[in-house]
Amino acid sequence: PIHKNKSLVMVPMRENGKLLPGIEVGKKIKKIGMNSSDTGLIYFDEVRVPQRYRIGAEGQGFIYQMQQFQEERLWCAASTLQSLTNCIQWTVEWAQERKLFGSTLADQQWVQFKLAELKAEVESLRALTYQACEHYVAGEDVTEWATMAKLKAGRLNRTVPDTCLQFWGGMGFTWENKVSRMYRDGRLASIGGGADEVMLGILAKMMGIAKRPQK
Ligand SMILES: Cc1cc2nc3c(=O)[nH]c(=O)nc-3n(C[C@H](O)[C@H](O)[C@H](O)COP(=O)(O)OP(=O)(O)OC[C@H]3O[C@@H](n4cnc5c(N)ncnc54)[C@H](O)[C@@H]3O)c2cc1C
């Protein structure tokens, strides 16, 4: 069957600093963010993989991957809470500092309301994530919770830095700015670990409004 034909394996790349036979490291890919983690092309050509390099049982790779996604998606939501909170806080401090025409940027009600709205959104994500974690700790299937938390985390990683960056003006458009880094790095949250649309697809299936693929 389609989901039983994959296994997880771990392959050492080098021995005594030298690449093992059949392994070739291609060039790195330049990304718009997440630059502390390299992404590049690695080729495996007829690489021998002994049984002892297999992780878990044979043919269970897809199942393990789907299971670990629940933790990865929960991690995505949980790990993002502090950076989103920081992003709003940095912007509050900046807005209070930035003087314009006899007052500060923070004196503008538009700015106050936008930042207040973002805080409410982030705290909603926090509540959702904590609830998901409680179900996880209780040993329940958290697919639906983790999916919703990941979806919301992806969305907020776009709207929070984007809204905040606007308030930093030209400084927000510079490479060194912390909010601009969040704008670039955070963009991955809507793509990695399953794109937003994939989260919506899972939810739609769990809600019974989308068909499940035939076995
Ligand atoms: C920096 C980085 C690090 C990564 N690290 C890892 C890693 O460590 N391990 C790992 O396994 N993977 C990793 N990935 C891969 C990542 O999980 C995938 O990029 C991601 O799941 C999206 O898959 P894709 O790129 O093949 O996009 P595609 O599947 O080609 O999708 C492209 C777009 O199409 C849309 N789409 C996709 N499916 C649907 C659908 N069913 N309905 C409607 N629209 C849809 C979405 O908008 C999606 O963004 C990493 C990716 C990046 C960029």
C-alpha cells in the first residue's frame, strides 16, 4: 500500500572528514530568511544503507512522519509565541520613542488600536496552543488542535511582523532591523511543516466537509 512503502533512514555523510561514496554536496541555496540554518542540494547516488541505519520499523516511515508532524506543528505554535510578543513590545517601545509633529507615533490612535488588536490575536494563539498542549499531555490525539494552532501561528507570523514593520517606517525596511528579520524568518511558518492550505485541508477532512483520499 502507498503509505507502507517508505522507511526512515539516517545516513552518515562523512568518515574522517571525507564524504562517503555516492554522497555529493551541491551548492547552498540563498534564502530570504532563516539564514542560521543552511539549505542546499545533497545528492545520494547508490549509497549503501545498512539495516542498522534504519529508524524504527521497515515501511513505517510515512506513519512516523505523520505522527511527528503533530509535535512539530505544536512546536511551531509554541516557539513562535515569544517572538510575536517581542515584536509587538519592540514596536510599542519604538512608537513611544519616535517623535513626529510634536507628539509620538504611539500617540496615534490608529497605531494604538493596531498594536492592541495584534496583542489580542497573539494571546488567542497562546490560549489555543496551551489547550492543545493539555490534550497532548493527557495522551489524546491532537491532530485537530495542532493543525489549528499551526495554521494560526503561520497567519500571525505574517500579519504581526508586517503590521509592526510598517510602524518602523524606513528603518523597518533595513536588513539589521529586528522586525524586518521576523518579517523574513517568520514567513516560513506558513509554508514549512505543511503549508497553511494543507492545514485547512486536514481541518476540512476532520470536519467532514472534504472527502478523504481512498485507501
Ligand atoms: C527553510 C526550509 C526548511 C525546511 N526544512 C525541512 C525539514 O527539515 N524537513 C522536511 O521534511 N522538510 C523541510 N522543508 C520542506 C517544507 O516542509 C516544504 O517546503 C513544505 O511542506 C511545502 O511543500 P513544498 O515546498 O513541496 O510546496 P508544494 O507542496 O509544492 O506547495 C506549494 C504551495 O501550494 C499550495 N498548496 C500545497 N498543497 C495544497 C493543497 N492541498 N491545497 C491548496 N493549496 C496547496 C500552498 O500554498 C503551498 O505553499 C523545509 C522548507 C524550507 C523552505
